[in-house]
Amino acid sequence: MTSKNSSIGIFDSGVGGTSIWKEIKTLLPNENTIYLSDSKNAPYGEKSKQNIIDLSIKNTDFLLHQNCKLIVVACNTATTNAIKVLRQKYKIPFIGIEPAIKPAALKTKTNKIGILATKGTLNSELFAQTSSTFREHVIIKETIGTGLVELIEEGRINSTEMTELLNTYLQPMLENEVDCLVLGCTHYPYLIPQIRKIIGDQIQIIDSGEAVAKQTKSILEKHELLNTNSKKGKHQFYVNKSKKTLEILLNKYENVISVEEKEF
Ligand code: DGL
């Protein structure tokens, strides 16, 4: 049986979902979390829908064995391809993340927004549905961030290769006069300093991390599952490849009790 003291389970194709974990830890400091980094199978963005569903089920089963009370799918690609199946298959509440098209569409003045995401997200039915509502009055310049996730997984965030790839993807957005850039992949917030160097300060960068944390809180409240313990939460991490990049990204955070390499 899960209880208020059970952990929030979080999974991603790799280390990127830690950008969501940080937001959850900030908003809900007393919650315990278990994070699963499926780095062995990253990137999900190039895989078939069925493959992404199978991997999402595998990750969910692992987290349920740890008795998690709610699962955050901290991956746009897994959410847009698999969350419907997960919600049908399991009783536990799921929170997903989708590219923040709506806030961007409300903020844009040029009526042109850019979105950087994986192939799997941009080609998904869910993304087609969500974005179609806004296409009547906003031009959406979509770009697949091929190669970005792999470089982040390898810890090569500040490499020349990264700068070159970002230049290739972002220059056309500048030429198209977008004034909002949606980061539609949870790995990408780690690239914000690099992205800023290319696009300057005039374009707003929008991601869904904070919104996901708020939604997590509200669903926990609704199910009466908010942890009422006054102590700071504890955070466990599992990764099925080298833990090096994960450790670097988590270096400055308190209450990370373990980062463990494990087969799953
Ligand atoms: N963090 C995942 C996302 O939000 C990366 C997907 C991938 O592994 O390609 O989409």
C-alpha cells in the first residue's frame, strides 16, 4: 500500500528529467523522490511509438516495485507517446510533460514561436492535437534537436559540437523572427546558457518544468497524498549506464542519498 510517506517516482530516457526533479524538490521540499534515468536506452526520440511505450512500462514497473505513490513522466517524448497507455494500464496517478505551446502562443507578439523538441515528440498525435488549436493564429517553427540529448548524456554540454548543433537549429528561428522559444525536451534546460549566447535576450525561453511541479502538487493534494512530514525529503537516483553525468548534474543538491548504477 502506498501512503503519504511513499516516494514520488520520476523517470526519463536519461538525465534530462532532473530539470523537472529540481522544480519538484523546490516546490515540495518534504517529498521523497526516486528518479530513474534510462540512459542505456536514450535517446527515446528516435524510437518507434511501441518501443517508447514498452520502455515506459518497464520504467513504471520498476518505480511501482519501489512503492511510489505517483509517477512523473519527466520526458516529453514518453508523455506524448505513452502516457495514455500508462494511465489505462495502472491505477496510480501519472503527471506528464508536454511542450509549452499554449503559454508561448499567449505571449508571442510576432505570432511566431519556435519549438525545439525530439522527433518522437514532434511527430506524436498528442503534439499534433495540442498544437493544432494554436496554428490558426500562430506560426510554429518546429525543429528536431537531433544529437542534443546524446551530447548531454555524455556530459558534453559546453562542447564545440554542441555550439555547432545549436547554431544550426536556432539560426533559422532567428531568421523567422520567433519571439518565444519553447524547449520541448527536459534535457534542453541544461542548454539555456548556450542557447542565450546564440539568440540573445530578446526571445523568451519557455519550458514546462514549473508547471509540472505545480500539477504534481495539486494531484497529490487531490488524492490526499501530500507528505506531511516536516523533515526534508530524501532523493534516490538509479541509472542503467555510467552515473558520471548524473553525479555532475546533482553535485550541488542536498539530500541526494544515493546515485546508483543498476540494471533495469
Ligand atoms: N528528456 C526527453 C524528452 O523530454 C529526451 C527524449 C530522448 O531521449 O530523445 O523528450
